[in-house]
Amino acid sequence: MNFVGLWTLIKREMKRSFQIINQVIWPPIISTLLYVFVFGLALGSRIKGIQGVSYAQFLLPGLVMMQVIDGAYGESSSSIFQARFTYAIQEMLVAPMSAGEIVFGYVFGSVLRTFLIANAIMVLGVLLLHTTPTSWGLYVAVLVLVAVLFASLGIIFGLMAEKYDNIAVLTTFAITPLVFVGGVFTSIHLLPPVVAHLSLLNPIFYTIDAFRYSYTGQSDVGLAISLPVVGAMTAAAYAIAYAMVRAGYKLRT
Amino acid sequence: MADAPHQAPAIAVHHLVKRYGDATAVNGISFAVERGDFFGFLGPNGAGKTTTINAIVGLARVDGGRIEVFGRDVSTAWRKARRLIGLAPQEYNFDRYLRVREILFYQAGYYGLRPRDVTTRVDALLERFGLSAKADAFVAQLSGGMKRRLTLARALVHDPQIVILDEPTAGVDVELRLELWETLRALRREGKTIVLTTHYIEEAEALCERIGIIESGRMVALETTEGLLRSHARDELTITLAHPLQAPPPMLAHFSARLDPENACRLRFERLSPLQLSEALALLGREGIDVEAVNTERATLQDVFLALTGRGAR
């Protein structure tokens, strides 16, 4: 095991995140703040509470998940695509680094970036909405699982992409719509029955539902369902990303 | 290197095959680079040089054959094999988020070396390659020559036994080319095994002790540079006469004299010993043929290359 190599890659990913801090760290924090003000505090004051908390407090965990999903996918997909595009990834490919170390390094780099963003939003929640997670263990566990899931998807799409625009396909046509209808803004119990049933087919719904439980202690489908679903999706995505890097897919000719 | 198998060559390539779809880029080539050798890998563009290099360093998956580095199979003992090689690729592939000094530290890190273990070496490499003043600059701020030197410094940061350079002087000016040649000679004196691909034939002739010529994925020559010149090219001697001739003088027939088709004053000979030259001059004098000059043209690797591949290097 090349621990120094792995740590070097993680450091490199963090360095990259801080070099483009105005693109990748401040925007999700500021946009969440705006969501909280506009939807949570302004409009939310006219909405009666959901799951026993105010609408703004209900909204916050969904917003955290939204930024975690976006941040984790964006970090790994753009980083690995750029490294492929500039051939800088060859620095690692000719070095004694295994596929496992490369995938873990990229994923861990994404997890660290999203932890930073998620915790900044969590602190905003404490200061502005007086809400804190009720289960810190679950907060961390779901955060890690979801960050790993979307970082792995980022690696998969970052490897498949032929041009930078390809990376946005998953975000624009799948992630963003599914996040918005996946329970960020409302409980599925408030949706028409048909739409509520359709929501159960939305994989992102389970990530938000499981994470919200760490704040409100309540869930639409129950933690016993959402957590294993998230865990299974994460394991599958990580395994596919690992298999692609191990096979040298679009990395080694 | 204590645990390296004894006597194994630095690089041994056995029946290497690499295909891209229906095209066979490398078609069963075998060769060995001995320890401490300065090996030149020549071939026209698309002949399979870079593909072979990529297979050795792990950037290309092979479809057949085996590659060993100091006796270690690059596909099974890849960690140990890769630690022994430093690659200076043709393309600049630096991490654009890192500064010059960081590029060296991070590359060492990928090879498992902690920053504190390589600080002295990084500083020495920056000094050696004239990059100390640019240590905190980003690559975009470097000149082409500096980027080329950084490529070499990065290849050396983990102190490899083998340095592989893919077209190291492509696109650089004459001054830098000579400077890089001197650096490569110094590395050779330090005991490194050096493998060089180039399409500058004179570069290979000036630097390399052994040469492999690859054409359409097949090795068409593999010899010492001297051996190649001896076996595939000949020095040529020209005697320039005061007056043109209609045909080569019959008394010089046993020296295989030819009349230059473009200049009837020139008689050309291959492999004429000094004794044979004096005899030829005496025979010409006896026949009253005045001689104005005698010139020898040394055979070059370019002649060998053209003879073996039937085309120029580019």
C-alpha cells in the first residue's frame, strides 16, 4: 500500500479545491444562505411546520444534501476529466499507485470538500435557524455515504466524458431535476399520491430522507429502507468507478 | 537495488504485441537494454516507439508478450518496476494547480517519498536544471526550455535507475539541445540507464551506444551504433579530377570505382584503405590523369536509417 502516494493525491485534491474556492466552496454556502432566507424564512413563515419542525428547519438538511451531491460530483468529475485532458494524470499512472489508491484519493478529496461545505451550512443552521442534528453519528454516516456515492459517479462520468460539456449531462438532466423533486423542499406526504409513489423511484429521495432523519428524527419511508438503499447505491457506484480505473478505461491506451 | 535479480538487463522486452482495434502498433518486438546502457530507439512517426515506451512504463496495456525491468515483470511486480523508472514524456503534462517546486514534491509523493525525505534532492534538481529562481512559479509562467528541463527534473525526483525520454529535444533550440545532451551524458556517467526515443538521427548518433530501429511495429535493426554504421553504411571516398572522364578508368575496376553521374570529374569509391588509395592515385598518375582533390565522407546513421526504413525519420 502506497500511503504516501494516497495522501499526496488527497492533498492535491484539497489544494485544487482551495485554489478555486470562489467557484466551488463559497457559491454553495452563499446559495444555501439565500435559499434559507427566501424559501425558509420569508415564504416558509406562511407554511406550517413539517415533521414537527419549522419549514426552514425542515428545509436545511435538504439543502445540505443538495450541495453535498453537487459538490461531490463536481469535484471528482472535473478533477479527473481535467487530469485526463491535460495528461497530468499520467504523473500518477506511471507511479507505483494502484487503482484502489487512485479512486480512494479522488473520492476522499471529494468527501473532504463536501464536509467543509456541509459543516459550514450546518453552522449557518445553528446560528440562523437554531437547529442542530439530533443524531451526529447518522449525520456523519449519511454525509460520507452520499459524498462517496456522488464522488464515485463523478469519477465514472469524468472518465467517460470526451469533452467538458459531457460532464454536465448527468447534472443537468438527472441530478438537478431529481434533487428538486427528491424531497429537498417538501415531504412526499404533502405530494399528490401518484407523485409521491413516483418519488420512491427517485434514488436521490432516499439520500435526502436518510439525512433529514439525522436532524428531525423522522423519515418519509423509514431509515430501515433509506439507509440500505443509499448504502447499496454507494457500494455499486464505488465498485464501478474502481473497476473502470483498474481496467485503465480511457486512462491507459 | 539490493534485491534486484542479478544479471537481469535493465529492460527486457519479449515478443511485445500492442493493437489498437484492427491496427497492430507493435508487432512482436523483442529487445534488451543492458544496465548502464545509453539506448536509442529510432523510427519514423507512427512506427511504434511511444507505444513501446508506454507499455514499459505502464501507460499502455499490452496484448501479448512480456516486459521486465531489472528482472521484474511490469504487469505483476509493477510497484517495484515503476519505482525503477523515471519518464520524461514528449508532451508537457504538468499539474496546472501546482507550482514548480510542488510539482517535484508531489511527483515524489506519488512514488511514496515524503517531502522531508526529498527536500534536499528537490532543491538540488531545481539548481541543476536552472529552475531555482522559478521554484514558486506556475508552469504557465515558464518558457518552453524551462518546461523541458522541468520534465527531466520531475523524471529524476525519485532517483530512478532507468530514465526514459520520449523525444526530449523535440522543438527546442540548438543551445538547449546541446545543454540537454550534456545533462544526459552526465546522467549516463552517474550510472543511470538511459532510453531515448528521437527522430533526430544525429542526436542518437551523438549520444547512444546502442540503437534499435523500429518500423511499422517491427524491430528492423538492433545493434551498437558503431556496428550499425559498419554493417549498413559505408564511408565514401571521392577523388576529384582536373578533367571529366567518359567512364571509370579500367585500371581502377578492381576498386569498384564509379563515376559520379552528376559530375564526371568525380570518381567515387567505397571502403578504400589508405594503401589502396595510394595505389589508385599512382595508377591515375601513370595514365596522366590529373587529380585535384581527395575527400572522404563519413557514413552517418541517417544513411543507415534510410537504408533500413526506406524513408526519412519524420
